[in-house]
Amino acid sequence: MSRAPGLGGKRSITMIDTNRINDLIGADAYGSDDEKIGSVEQVYLDDQTQEPTWVTIKTGLFGTSESFAPLKDASFDGNRVRVAYPKDMVKDAPRISSDGSITREEEASLYQYYGNETPAPSAPLYDQDADITGRTGRDDASHGYDTSGPNTDDAMTRSEEQLHVGTEKIETGRARLRKYIVTEQVTQTVPVSHEEITVTREPITDANIGDALAGGELTEEEHEVVLTGERVVTSKETVPVERVSLGTETVTEQQQVTADVSHEEIEVVDPQVDTDPSR
């Protein structure tokens, strides 16, 4: 199968014919579940009937991926192409390079995926000599047919690739808070008091002689004094001291993207002019 002209199947297209190919390019594509799939990028034609048979639909973030979808039983209202398969099924179709033609094996995998009958083995699925300048796709300058063939007008279309760069958000790491217990020694100085014995000796005077002679002449006795002192006691309590939370901030940096893009050049080839007037 090749891109406009391209596929060698024998499919009949409902409500879509070759007169509407240019209108298909860039149209929004919807699935049978009414979910938008993307936009039509390229149209593939039957090699024998030149009828549109397959389209590629740009899907994914920034339209960076193309998925093949059959136009069998599809409809087009001028703005939207509605294929006969749901969005997820189209997006998960086998990835095939949309480079102008596909092999018999690749086409067979598409038919098998979508549940269509496999084309007859005699159908020309891949023509290496096919002129694909008449393909239709968004890579054409006019988003339609390329007018560079020998049977067109005097103009030639020059095309080029354009690089589209965007960004997507991906997960680069994770951070979490974890609380654990750390035990450390704390030393504090606390004043502690205690009592000690002191001995006071008083001479006998007229003021205290009465107390001194209140007992017997010679006796044995004891006198007891209770000593007191302070000791250190400790207690602990848990109190909140801080709240910690996680957040994110966006830091923007500049990155360079390098890619190869191709473009066409048009040059004038000097015609062969016969300068001999005798001829």
C-alpha cells in the first residue's frame, strides 16, 4: 500500500470518494464512540480503483504519532471524519511507518487488527516504482495533491519539513516525609540545698545560769537534730515545636533540541537548444 496512490485492496468507501480527498486532510477524526481521535494527516488510495481506503490520524501529545484507520464504513460531513471504530482501538493500532508505502505483511496486520478480510494475494500491495509525488498529506505544500507531475500545469510544488517542539510533563522523582526518634543527652545545672550540723558553745552567764542548773549535777543524755536536704527529680513532657510539609515549585531552564529537517530544492535545467540554423 502506498500513499495516494497506494493501496492494492478492493474496498468500497461509504460516503467518501476521490472528490473529497483534499477536504479530508486536516479534518478532525472521531471514533464510533464519538470521542475525538485527532486530525487526518494522510490519505491512502487503492492502487487499482484510486479510491481512498485508509487514513493516518495524528494522535498523542502534540500530535507526534500517526495511527492507521480504515475508511470502510466511514462518513464525512465536511468537517469531521467518523470512522467505524472506537478511539482506543484506533490509537492502539499496529505502528506502521507512514512513509509513502507499506508492505504486504504490514497491511495484513492492519486488516487482521481491525477484523477486516485480508486482501487477495494477487493485489499489488507494494510497488517500489510507484510515483508517490501525487500522494496526499499534510506534508504537501497545498495540503492536497502535489502538482509536480508531468501531466499537471507549469508550476512545481516545493515542500519542506518543519520542526515542532513542545513539552510534556513526566515523573522525574518522588520525595516523602518520614518521622523518626532521635535520643540525645541534655545536661542542666540545678541548685540543690541540704542542712549540715553546726555546734554553738555559750559561756555561762547570769542570763543563762538558770537553764544550765535546771538538771542534775552529773547526767548522761542525748539530743537529736533532724537534718533535711533537697534532691533532684526529673519529668518529661511532649510538646509540639514545628510543622513540616512538602511542596513543589517550578524551575524553568533552557534546553536545546537538535533534529534533522529536510526540504526540497527546485533548480532550472538548461534545455537542449539546437543552434545550427541549417537544420
